[in-house]
Amino acid sequence: MNDGPLCKCSAKARRTGIRHSIYPGEESIKACRPMTNNAGRLFHYRITVSPPTNFLTDRPTVIEYDDHEYIFEGFSLFSHTPLTNFILPSLMNYIGSESDTSCPKFHFMPRFVRFLPDGGKEVLSMHQVLLYLLRSNKPLVPEEEIANMLQWEELDWQKYAEECKGMIVTNPGMKPSSVRIDQLDREQFNPDVITFPIIVHFGIRPAQLSYAGDPQYQKLWKSYVKLRHLLANSPKVKQVDKQKLTQREEALQKIRQKNTMRREVTVELSSQGFWKTGVRSDVCQLAMTHPSHHLNFGMNPDHARNSLSNCGIRQPKYGDRKVHHMYMRKKGINTLINIMSRLGQDDPSPSSVHLYYLFPNLEEGGLATYRTAIVQNQHLAMLAKKLELDRFMLYAHGPDLCRESDLRHAMANCFEALIGAVYLEGGLEEAKHLFGRLLFNSEVQEPNTDRQLIETSPVLQKLTDFENAIGVLFTHVRLLARAFTLRTVGFNHLTLGHNQRMEFLGDSIMQLVATEYLFIHFPDHHEGHLTLLRSSLVNNRTQAKVAEELGMQEYAITNDKTKRPVALRTKTLADLLESFIAALYIDKDLEYVHTFMNVCFFPRLKEFILNQDWNDPKSQLQQCCLTLRTEGKEPDIPLYKTLQTVGPSHARTYTVAVYFKGERIGCESIDMCNYDHYIVGCFIKCLSSYNSIQQAEMGAAMDALEKYNFPQMAHQKRFIERKYRQELKEMRRERELQEKESDETEDRK
């Protein structure tokens, strides 16, 4: 740990970075005149903390002057410039460099005040504050008076101990040099030797040095949690496993009870050599509380945490439980950029747009290759270096970024977060301009309309029905035609190509809009949950369902000369929707895409959450099987085998079985149209027949989830059922009404 303000970085590293008090664009300030109050040059502000729970104590620092008591109220801040936008100047110039000819950006003054009868307030002058500090600077227990103090009556000693309680005392040359007195005891254990009274300090050991940071404890805790989880999901728990769990729990408790591992520490020090300061914990608590507080100090964190623990108030209180676990899952370099880089990772959207226009004849695979090269961390780190972001980054002054590779990775994350911040503040156009200026030359196409071609084209005339149905008239209607043109059609002069390239762009646009929506509406979810929710919205199944509800299959342009409706696969329907999103974005703007997804996609999110439909069946089955693994062994995963292939090459039907924990044994199959099931103990075998292997595997996995009782799946269903009972009833009622209306419509036909 950094045990003081001394910097241990290399000479090269000390020349750059805000962590070394070198701020980009900072200029030296002319020194104040020491013999005046500089009233015409300084701007005064008062620093307050709200709520004041941790800064109001029953023993505040009080200065007696002229028969009045002046109580510590906080600090006054004197700035050389007016703080019209106080966040940015205080962040960029919080600590300025000093020299003989320059002055710090800010000056601070402690405020000791008394309230006047007329409602006013009198501030004690700094002259009297300094005199008080000088008068208070005397030994805690003078050596020549120790024998006399030991003879005091108990009442007199308690009065003196109460006066010292909560005071900060210092012993220059010791480490730490200052400490808060929580108790002062004068017990003499040896009557023949006079000893100094004992200072008792109740401290808190840093988490890294307590049992929570002990590698042995962490390893044992992980194995304990893992075994507990396995036993909770096991259909039958053995007595041996129960004993093993108990043994690990006892071992954890034993480590917690070690004196060297406890979080709360009682420190006893001899009062010999300690001097009073006259300052109590309320002053130190306010003076050393960084805006980001304990959990994420900005510069040298370790000695600041130690000083705040030693000299601040004894037991701070926190009203918001998020403070305790806000940074729990993120360590080291990940504390630099929080969830902002999750949004910035949608750089593929601006890059996809530029690549789409830059290479009009390039297919989807080539565009994806170029995009991958552009948005990889190595390239983003180069762009960050071009912007000199390393000069503006704030991070802990520790060992995390000593290696060049770690720093470059942090710069790439910072660039992603910057793109995300620009997008949130200025919209997609500003993000495109920033990214475009770094990579591409701007080539603006002349905006024209091609709606005059509708009269001469039956294909475009048919598409006007779709425009009327969705309420959007395209300026370039041929973009819509190209979005509905399948790859089998080939090149033609109307659409000038098929929709594969538009799928590439539409997929990125949908990812961006969905990411922004989830980022704003689920602020407490971490990256993994946001990714799961986004995958439930932007996937082939959901896209195909929306496309089918909008009737897009009726407008698909194929090479079928009969012009009969063609049954399209799920993937093809999803591609149609992605191409339509790209056409909507190019012809209109992102606001139209937002509106479209607000109507057609985001309302489905509640149903996905209630049905736990954020993963495909294969992924859900694998997760459920992993919960049944045996400790110390490789986890069993479901295996898919193709048992039968029927039909010609262009219209084959596949029969797929999924196995778990065992080989196939002799059982009779039960024919249920396209599905057969075998369940023997913890052995699963499900058959599914489809016209593609992927669909058959999905169907087999879905059947396995429905027919086999997984404890983890049952627990999740019970939890959802208890928490959202009313919502589930309403959802089922709506589904039954829709099915009833659909049946009535089919009967009328």
C-alpha cells in the first residue's frame, strides 16, 4: 500500500497525469499578497455536506474566546476565479502546483462560528484560530505531572478523560503520527513502576488486510459457496456432503475469529510522547472526505483511507445500502470505467454506418471484418492516444496501471466511455462526427427522392400498402424495396442489390437502441444482466415474430415468378426486419427507429422477464445441467446427436436427441408428432424433428426443460410466481383472449 503521500512512480510517469497534480491546460496563478486579505481577488464559497449525519458529533471542536463558544461549522473556500460551473473547475484543478511565484487554485479556511441573538452569525478570525492551536499544542500527559495525575480522584480523572475523548493527538516521528482517542485508561499493572496512561483507539482494519482480503479465506469461501449451491440443487444430499459443508463453515468461522484477521481492531498505545492538537474528529472527517469517499478515492488512496479511519469519527453511518456493494463485483482496472463503457461498446453502430456508405459493393462478411478491426481494443487505444486521453484520466495511484498493456486497455475503455457520454449528451450525430473525424472523410450524399418511380413499378406500388400500414412514407422508397429483396433475387436496376448489407447495418442499429433503452431504464443492473436482457430483445426469434405480425413476409421480393406467398424461415424473417430497420434509419433518422422499437419490441420485455425468456432453450438447458454437477469433477453438459436424416438435400428432416449423464439405453419411444421423450432417473433423452439441425436441437432442449424437473429452474419459476403473481395472471388472460380471437377468425375463414 501507499503509506504516505510520497510517490513511488518512475521519473517518466511522474511527469504526466492528474494523479501527479499535472492538469491539462492549467496555467500558474499570480501569488496572493501575504500582508492583505486579497478581498478584490478571491471569491468566497462555503463547503457543506448533506446529510450531515457523519459530521455532527456530540463532541465538536469548540474554541472559547471572549466568554463565548465558537463551534466548528465547516470550511470556507476562496477561489481565484468564480465557480460558475463548479464541478469542472474543482475536478480539474482541485490541487494546484505551488512555487515561489504562483498560488494554489483554492485556499481553505476552517470556520468557527457562534450564533447571534438577532439570528446572525459571527465567524472567529483566523488569528484566534491559530492562537488556539498554539495554546492546545501541549503534552497529553506531562511527564512531570504523571505522578500527580495518578493520584487524582476517580471523578476528576473521568472528567479529564471525557475532555480528551474524540480528540486527535499526535506523536511526530511515529507511523501513523496521529490518532483519535476513544478511551484513556490509567491502570497501573506494576505498583513499583509508574507507567503512562493508555490511549485506547477502536479502529477498522482495511478490508485487504482483514479476513475478507486473505487469499486462504477467499479460496475457502468460494469452495464453501460452490458446495452449498451444489447441495441446494442436488435431488438427494448425502451425509458425507453435509459433513463436508459443516467442516468448511467451521474453518471459515475459525479464520474470522483470529485476532490478526478481525475487521474491528482495538489498539492500545502508551500516551508517552503524544501531544494534544485541539482538533477533534469532526474537523478531520470533513477535511479528509473525498467526493468519491472510501470506496473509490481518486489519487493516493491507501494513506488517505488510513488517516480517515484513524482520525475521523468512530462509526460512520450510511443511509443508502448501495454504498456497501456498489463496487463489490469490480476490481482493479474495472473501477476506472463503470457501466459507461457498456454503452460505448456500441461503437459498431457509427462504424457500421460509415463502412456501409464507404464500401457500397462489399458483402456482409467483409464489412464485419473491417468493423472488427476498427472497434478492437488495440485500435481504440490508438484513437485514445491521439486524443491524449491519458492526460485526463482519473484513477487510483496504485499498481493497477504500471504495465503499458494495462494502461492501453484502460485507455480503450476510456475511449468507449467517451463515445457513450458523447452519445448520451449530444445524440448519435455528435458521436458519428467524433468517430468520423478520427477515421473517415465525410462524404455527404445529395438528398433526392425517388417516389416518382412508384407509378411505373408494381413492386413499389405494393410497398406503399406497407407504408400506409406502418404510417411511414419513405423519401427513398427503393431503400425499402432493397430491404425486402432476398439474396436469391440477385442484382437488378430497381434495388441495385439485395438486403444482406442492410442486415449488417440494421443489426448494429437495433443493438444500439436496445442498449440505450436498457442502460437508462435499468440503472442498477450490471453488464451481464443488461446483455441477457438485450439478447432477449435482439434475436432471431423475437425479430421474426415482429416481422410476421407486421406481415413483412407478404412484401418479400423473391425470384418466384408465380407471385404466391412463400413460407419464410425464422432467420429470413429476422433478416427482413433488420434490413427494414436499416432502411428506416438511412431514410429517416434514429428517432424513427426509437419509436418503432418502443412500439414493437420494448413492451415485450416484461413478458420476457416474467417467462425467464432471456436465453435460448439450449443455453437454459446447459445452465440447468451445470447446477447438477458434482464437486471436484468435470461438469456434465448436454450432448446433441443427429439420429436420423430423412428427405432430399433441399428438404430434409432431422431427428436430434439430447443426452445428459449417460448413454442411450433400451427404451421404447413414444411417438408424439415431431417429438419423442425418454426420462430415466437423472438421464434425459429428448428427440425432436425439424427441417434444420439447429431448430431440431432447440426443440429437443425445450422439451427437456419442460419434461425434466431441474431444481434451479423450479426455484426460478417459484420465485417469479410469488413476486409477479398478478402480472402473470393478466398476461395469461391476455394470451387466452388472443388465442380465442385467432380461432374465431380462422373459423370465419
